[in-house]
Amino acid sequence: MAKDLKNIKKNSNKFNLQLPKLPRLLEHQITLDRNIQDEDAFHQGLIKECTIENQTARHVCFEEVVFQQVQFDQVQLKGVELTDVIFEKCDLSNVDLSKAIIHRAEFRDCKLVGTNLLEAGLNHVLFKDCQLNYAAFGLTSLKKVRFEDCSLRSTDFFEATFAQIEFGKSDIHQAQFSGTKLKGVDISQCKFESIMVALDELEGCIVSSEQAIAFAKNLGLIVKDQSET
């Protein structure tokens, strides 16, 4: 376990992210053999190879916790606080994490299809090799968040606030950015045929030459190749 955590930290030191602060040895296993209650707190432990289901609670806190191969089913954890946590190969699809506070966290090879993160606050968070199709980040604050090789097809970033965001080579086809300023955001390596964004919100966004031509054509411009003259 200690070796795995060491490798995680070594490989994720990009984009000046603060890494989850975890004990060198994390051997204590947390067993969720009861219903989670409002304002419950779980500290320094490992939750692995289990299903968390039919749970509804508010303002639960997980601190210095690693989730491994955990399936979440019919779970609502509104206002949850996730600090110094790692999720590995977990399925959080359709989980309600609205108004969550997520700080120094990593999601690796996880499914978050349709996950509700409305009005959440994310700070120093890494998503790597994750499926986030149809996830909801509307009205969410994302500061120093990196999406690395993720699928974000039809993901909703409606009126989100971005501060130092990287999408890398992620797939953002039909992602919704209405009301979200993309100034300084680099999507030049992203894969997409179309995204939902207003022209003024696209100002200052970093795109590839091919993407720039595609945007120009969508605006009704006729792009003329100089080799044709």
C-alpha cells in the first residue's frame, strides 16, 4: 500500500497541484457497516472493494482516506468534504455530491457518469483516465483542476468559475460551457466536434489552428487557403 501511494504521488506532480497529504502507511480499513449520518467524520483509513449504497447524509467529512474499487449506488452526500483523498477504480456514477468541498484530491480510472457536482468547490483536484460524461459542474468553482485523458462528453460546466484549469487531451465533445469564461483555458489538444459556448465566452481561449478554422466556419466565415490563390 505504501508503495502504491508513493507511485501515485510521483506520477501526479504536474500543473503545480498540491498532492493529497496522506500518512506514509495507511493500513487501517474503514468498514461502513451502518448508515452514514449527517456530519459523520472519517479519518485516516482505507475503504476498498465494497459497495456503498442507499446512503443519504449531509456535510459528511472524509479526510486522509483512500477509496479503492468502491461502488457507490443510490448515494446522496450533499455538502460532503473530501480533503486529502484518493479514489482509485471507483464508480461514483449518478452520486449527488452537490455543494461538495473537495481539496487536494485525486480521481484515478474512475466512473463519474452523471455525477452531480453542482455548486461544489474544487481546489487542487486531479481527474486522470476518468469517465465524466454528463457530469454536472454547473455553478461550480474549479481552481487548479486538471483533467488528464478524461471523457467529458456532454459534461455541464454551466456558469462555472475556472481558475487554472487544464483539459489536456480529454474528449469534451458537446460539453456545455454557457456562462463560463474560457479566457486562458487551453483546449488545443482536446477532442471534440462541437461544444456549447458563446462567442464572447470563448475570447482568450487557447485553441489549435484546426479548431480555430472550425470555429470560424461555425460563425459563417469562409476560410480561404492561401494555396488556392
